[in-house]
Amino acid sequence: MSVLPGHLKYAESHEWAYLDEDGLVVVGITDFAQEALGDIVAVNFPEVGADVSEGDDVLMIESVKTASDIHAPVSGEIVALNEALEDTPEMINDEPYDGGWLIKIAPHDEAELEDLMDSEEYQAEIDG
């Protein structure tokens, strides 16, 4: 069991998010999620500029086991993709909280982040 970064907010659907210094919400999947997926082989990104609502399916991660939809933890405009994952999607397995980030969203309302769980609440959720 890895230690969950305390500065992140967590969704029930196993995405993490935080507000960066530029006012963008950086989104990825948790270590729990990448472990459940197994070896990740591809990321199907959305279009930059797409407008998303909280909870929308925004991209798909493919692993050797399955394909999994990833949801937007906040509403906003997708403004950046982690293009390094196109060539090295396994970075999500190796660095789920660092180099394996997925997208950045310019949020319509930063307060939506407060609807997400903190690390203790998420830990309790995955411990069942």
C-alpha cells in the first residue's frame, strides 16, 4: 500500500486532481487504479479545447487486462495533455502521481475540487 499524496483531492472513480500554480486542475489516476488496470499500453486522449462537465468520460486508458474510462473531476476546458504518455503510457504505472499525469483542465469553478475526497477519506474508500 503506497502513501497517498496529501495535497491531492480524490474522486470515487479513482482519479486525483489538484490546482496548480497556473490555476489549472491537473488530473491523473491513483496508484490503486493503475495497479487494478495492470500494464498500461495506451491512452486515448480527448481534444484540447473540449469542454467537459464534472463526471464526464474524458479519456480511455487501455491496459493488457481491460480498457477504462477516466472521468473529469471538475467541469472546464481541457487545455493540456501529457503527450509523453503517447510513447510511454507505462509511465502511469511507474509514476501515477508525477510523470503519469493525464490532462489539465481550466476549471469553470475551482470550488468543485472541494467536492472531492481528501487522502484520508479516499484511503477509507479503497480500504472498503
